[in-house]
Amino acid sequence: MSFRTPTAGGFVEDVSPGSGALAPRAWYPASDAKSLTLNGDWRLRVSPTADAEDDSFAAPGFDAGGWARVTVPGHWVLQGDGAFGSPIYTNHLYPFPVDPPRVPTENPTGDHLRVFDLPSDWPAASEGGAVLRFDGVESCARVWLNGTEIGGFKGSRLPHEFAVGRLLKPSGNVLAVRVHQWSAGSYLEDQDQWWLPGIFRDVTLLHRPAGCAGDFFTHASYDHVTGQGTLRVDSEVAGRVAVPALDIDVATGTDVTVPVRPWTAETPHLYDGELITPGERVPLRIGFRTVELADGLIKVNGRPILFKGVNRHEWHPERGRALDLETMREDVLLMKRHNLNAVRTSHYPPHPAFLDLCDEYGLWVIDECDLETHGFVEQGWRDNPVDDDRWTPALLDRAARMVERDKNHPSVVVWSLGNEAGTGRGLTAMADWIHARDATRLVHYEGDLDCRDTDVYSRMYASHEEVARIGEGLDGGTHRRRRLPLVLCEYGHAMGNGPGGLADYQELFERFGRLQGGFVWEWIDHGIRDERFGYAYGGDFGEALHDGNFVCDGLVFPDRAPSPGLLEYKKVIEPVTIEGDGADGTVRITNKQDFADLSAFTFTWSYQVDGETVASGGLGVPALAPGASADVKLPSAPDGRGAETGWTVRASLAADTLWAGAGHEVAWGQGTVTARPAPAVTPAGTPAPAGDGTLVLGPGVFDARTGAPRAIGGAEVRGGPRLDVWRAPTDNDDGAPWQSDIRYGPLWRKLGLHRMLHRLDAVEHEEHALTVRTRVAPAARELGLATVYRWTSDGERLALTVTVTPEGDWTVPLPRLGVRFGLDGAAGRVRWFGGGPGEGYPDTKTASRMGRWESTVDDLQTPYVRPQENGARADVRWAEIGGLRVEGDPEFWFTARRWTTEQLDAADHRTDLVPGDTVWVNLDHGQHGIGSQSCGPGPLPTYRLRAERATFSFVFSPAN
Ligand code: GAL
């Protein structure tokens, strides 16, 4: 005799998409038909298995008074302080045994209940029906209304509607939803993100009057030759289409051609219209534009476009993927204000309102289907659902739900089949279906390297070198692929400090026509707000299997504060570039946009002497066409009188826009007119023993035995300045374990660069100098750095020249090369002349602007969710901190923090960093580049900090 549990097989493990739902259709926010939101306070019961409780809770009269409360939209694991289970983070590993379509017996199940009344003005049953819409439930749901089961569905980030009119009562309606964390659908949803069950998008009841609109498809193309747009709205229910601004009032299904202003991401012109069926008026927002693949390029309205994009997951640090409209708008505003023009909705269709915002504010969208089966890579893609006909109906259902929902958005220019799902017949079926349903857009899927099913060649994390080869058309591939443009659907892995090398990618995108830009990975760190840690990441909830802070790899922090990576990207992709050899008094202005001229921007110039602005004014720049350049003459430069002089030209919005006010800066450039004179100290003083075991040289007091400084001017100095080569490895230094390239972070640690020993070889006094000879080297290795410190003074100031000579076989670059020392913890304020205001490293300092800056030590820190090297200011000429002024020869990297590098290195979360009583200062001659090796290539060779002989100097004096 054998027993089979009631849930084995059954709905949860059924690979089919579900039952009972209506055919997918276009989504629109509100029409004149009544609707009722069912968001809000629901009752919740969480059970450990799918069958722990029967479904009697769905029956009217069930007493759920003892149940917990949960907010819908929401994820139950993010509510109830852990009482309902915890989030799980894995990148690509399934957190359950891979045995499709079976799921574990431990299958957290959330029974949701909501009792509602119809509003008093809700039309009578004789006046039409009603539809119950779920915009997103993870991972599957069975639904009952007033005790009748109306269906079940999978496809977490896709809408599902049910006809419920006949079941509704004026009051006391009982809506019951049983949600399981795991289902057959989970095998199709292995995206790199938290697993977060729940009803996480809106639940709405829609009245459907007799004669209401069904599905409709707005076709609005633009002919760039004639300047005319052609509109046709195909509607399941016949009616009229009105667009007052265009004098259009035609029957559905009719083509009408009129002169229009086209829609582009730069000029998102929308026309308000209406679809009027006998029973409903549906608002339309129409953008005329034509997307095509022509001459091997993605063209919109006849012109090739360049994606300056980002991958966006939906994320809120407290609410997970349950986003409200304001949060979505904040994303769009931040993107627009940082010069982005494109979003890939990695890796699922977003909340539909997000696409309305993209239409309105202007962003190109690659809309991606809710599909990833990455975990099958662990078994060589065996049994991959996308290559198994039994799953194809589910794949087609997902494709249709995306396309039908989102097809009326002008911002959506490309459909994406999904992400990291290998290859297979199911994907081909999806591509065929999409191509047949919507010939007005292109199809993308990165996994299709031969481009059998796709219209663009897409790659992720390709190195600069390979991207250049593709740009030149020397990458081979199938014949079809060779005729297609390249888009990097992911590049520039923004995990922790970085990404590095964005400017170098952009240079390639702009050099080769075949390269149509890319999408930085990714928009936001998915940290979960948590008192213990600041922000929690994988492993912080005790998950057996997890991928740590790989979930924090965004251009904005979890609270949406821009990280330095976003500021760098903003500069790299500016819509207008301002370059020039300042010395000849002209700047070259280039319009880098694809459609708009420069008339939206005003330009100003200013001159700086030693970083201080001494003159400024407006700059007349012609309204250059896209792609055009002009040389514009600057007013003559003021006399630098032996100082460093330079100009800054800025471009800002001439008038208020939807996304930023007039004056918002979009681009800037700087040039040097006269270079900085090197700080010179003419040695005069001689080291003099003071009798108490110290030596005095100018403003410096040294330990006579070790030659180590104790004070400079009035400032006590601790533990240096002495050579320092260690930095707390960044996520990009550490690299991803699967990277085949050399990863320097682990090598540095293996060599012992984090525990260098300083051997004192000699302390020599000469007439005008104190020389300290040392050798700095790690235990157990024969390599080292012979380091000589030579101190001189002119009586007022103290100069230190450091000479470093590598000894032995240095096959790795150094993390950093410079000196470190401590100052009294009271040293809170910093002023400097150099790059700022934010951090910069060799391959992330495009946005570092030369000027005079001020900050506090606390504000110099960049709060990466997992602490790591951060906060260096680049190209610093001088800095003042704690009563000391330091000038560099040459310029240096300046870092100051209230903890040591070792403490920074040991910290796992922000809350591990506790200020001590010393401010630790690093003055670096060199920093190793950042790169993108946490999921991509390391720093390009020119940004590696090679171990080679180096000499650098600093001049210390009391700060004014
Ligand atoms: C890609 C993947 C993304 C993310 C990224 C690394 O392979 O498509 O979802 O995992 O790597 O952060």
C-alpha cells in the first residue's frame, strides 16, 4: 500500500500556468469605470507546509479573529519581526533540491483573508460584471471569493485577472488567497535576489460595465521623413479613439496619419487621448515613435540610439519588492537627474505604473519577462524547463502576460525573454510568439549567443578588449549575429566601491557604431534595513545557503542615496561634453544626444585661481544638432601670478523640466591654463637633539632613536607617517570566486600585504636632513619594499620625501602606496584643494572635480553596505586637517577615517565601524584601480599600481 500526500503533484507542483484567469490584456491605471482597491490590512496565517491547514478558511463565516495582520501589498517575511519567517538570498542556487517540478514539504504558506463591502455607489449586478486583479503574488496563489474557488496562478510578477461579478455581494465579501512560497513556478524565477513570498503588488476590484473596453493595442508610429505619425488603436471592443490635440476622432481599427511631435526618451512627447467603447472611457497616453532594426542598428525614428542604461530591480529596504508610486517616481527622477536614458527591467516586468513614469519622463525600456532558470547551470543545464515542452505553455503564458500588459507603452522598445535561462525550444517559442504578436519592437535575450531568436547581440560583463573587438566586427559568430548591434545588457558591476572603467567603456560605445551602449548592473543595493547591521544582506537571517553581499551591487544605496558610482556614471554619460586645451582659450562643446539639440541647456564659464573662482559669466553656445561639435571661445584668463589657474564650463537646464528645475547641472568640463608650481622647501634647519630623547627639525619633533615623528607644529602625530600599502579590499578587489582571471584581493592577503612588518635599518642625521632607512615586508616572504624617509625643513615647514624600492619578485600590483599616520580624534574638519567633492580612484575619478572643498571626517566616508576601502579624494594639491597642512609633490590621494584600515577590513556591516580616539590619515602616491571584477573584468592595465621604484614628497606645516 502506498500513500501520496494531497499536495504532491496538485496545483503547487503543476507546471501549467494555472486555471481560471482571464486572457491577459492591456493594463491601464484608471478609467471611468469604478474600481476598489483591496490593498491594506489583511489577516494572515502562516503555516510551515502547504497542507498543514485545509482550505476551510476560505468559507464565509470563518473566524480569523486570532490571525495576525499583514499589509498588502507586502511580503510576509518582511513583516511581523521574524514571526512569519525570514528572507533568503541566493544568487543562482535554488534554495531547495533541484527536482523539477517538485518542491520541498517545508513550503511556507500564507493564508490571506480580507472581508470587504462594495462602496454604496458600486453599480448593480445588472450593470455589468467585475474583475478581480492581482498585479503580483510570489510564488503562486489560489483564490476564493465568498467560498467559491475562482482559480489559481503562477508567474509572480505578472498580472492575473478573474471574472467575479456573479460572486459579489453588497457587503461582507470574503476574499481568501492561499500563497505558497515554493511552487513549480519557483523553478522559473531563480533571479539573483531575495526570495520574498507574499501578495506584493496591488489587489484591485474593477467594475466592468456592459460594453467596457477589453484588450486594446495602440499602434503609434512616426515617419521621420514626413514628420507624420500614424495612429491605430486595435480594440477587442469596437469604439472610437479621440486625441483632441491632434483633432483625431476615429473608429477603433482605423489608421489616421497626422503631423506629430515624436516621442523619444529625450523628448517624451505624449498626447492625451481616449478610447471610448460603449461602456467605458479609457485614458490613453500616446507616444509616436518607430523602432526598427536597420543597417544593423537599433533605430528609433530613423536614428540609431545609444543606451545609457541601468538594470533596475524593484527594491525598498523595508518593503522589499512592494513599491509605492512615490518610490518608483524617485527612481525615475534619480535616473533622469543622473543622465540615464534607459532601463532594463531586470529580471521581470516591473509594477505597471513604473512604465507610465518611463513614458512620461522619458526612458528607453527593455521590458524583461519573469523568467530565470539559472540554478540548472549547476547540472550542466540538464532538465532545464526552457528546453522541456511540458513547460512551454507556462513560458508562453509569461510572455503573453508581459506583452499584453505593457504593449501600449512608447517607452518599451525591446522585449526581453528573460535572464540566464540557458537555451531551449521554450525560449524560441516565446520569441516566435512575441515577434508575431508585436512586430513593432525588437526581441532580446542574452543567453542566445548565436542570436537565433533575437534582434540584438547581447552580452554581459564583456571586457573592454572584447567589446572593442565586437565594435570592429572581428568577433566572428553566426552570420545573423554579425549583422546585429551589440548591447551590453549588463556591465560595470556596481558592487561596493566601483564600478571602475565606465569611462573606458563609454569611449568604446562612442567610437564604434555597432556598440549601442549598455546597462550598468545594477540600480540599487537590496539591503534590508535591520537594527543589528544597518542593512542586512545574504546570510544575516541564518540562511543555510546564501551569497552574502552580492545582493548589494547598486548605484544607489538601499535608502536610494546616490553612491559615488552613480555620480561617476552621470559624468561619463553626460548629454554634452565640454573639453579643451584650456591654454588656447577655446572649449570644444559636443552634443552627445541622439535627438535633441542643445537648446534645453545654458552654459556658464568660470575661472579658478588655486581652486577659488575669481571670475564667471554666461557662455553663448549654438544650439548644436545631435552629434555636432563647436569650438567656443572663452573670455581671456585672469593672471595666475604663479598660481594654478584653470576654467570650468558647466551646462545646466535652461528651464524647469518634469524631472529637475532650471539650473540643474547636466554636464561640466575643466581645463588647466597654468600648472601648479611644485611646493619647494629649501633645507635650512639641522636635526637637533632636545635632550629628552627627541630630535627637533623645524616644526617637527622626532623620536631620536627611531626617527619617527611625534609632533609637527602643535599637532601630535601617531604611528607615522610611515609606509602603508594595504587597503581594506573592495568587493571588486576580492572578485567573484568563479572568475578565471587573477583576483588581486585574495593574492594580496595571501602575500601578507595586510600585515607588513617595518624593520628599522638606520637613523641618520646630516646637516640638513634626517634620514630613516627601513625595509617593509610581510612575514614568510622574501619580497619587500626598501623605504627611505628623508626629512628636511626650512625652519617653518617640514618636508618628507619617501623613496620606495621594491625588492624581490613582485608579480602583483600594490593595493596602495603612501604613508599613514594618526591625529588626535578631535581633528574633525578637513579642507582641501583637489578632486572632490566625492571619492575617486584611478578608474572612477571622471566625476572628481578640481576645486576647494570642505568636509568633516565623518562625511568623507562612503557608507558601503559591506565596509571596504572608500573615501579617497583624488589629485589633492593640499589638505588641512587637525591643525596640519599637507602639500603634495606630486598631487596625492587623501583619506581620513576614525578607524584603522584593519578595522575597516574586519567589518562586515556598517554597525561594526566604531570611531576610536584617533583620526587615521592616508596620503597616497598611488592607488590601484577598482575595476569590476566582483562580476566582470578587473582594472585595465593602465590603472594597475605596479610595484616599482617611486619617490614622492609631502610638505607639512601648521594649518592657518
Ligand atoms: C548576472 C545576472 C544578474 C546578477 C549579476 C551579478 O549574471 O544576470 O542577475 O546576478 O550577474 O550581480
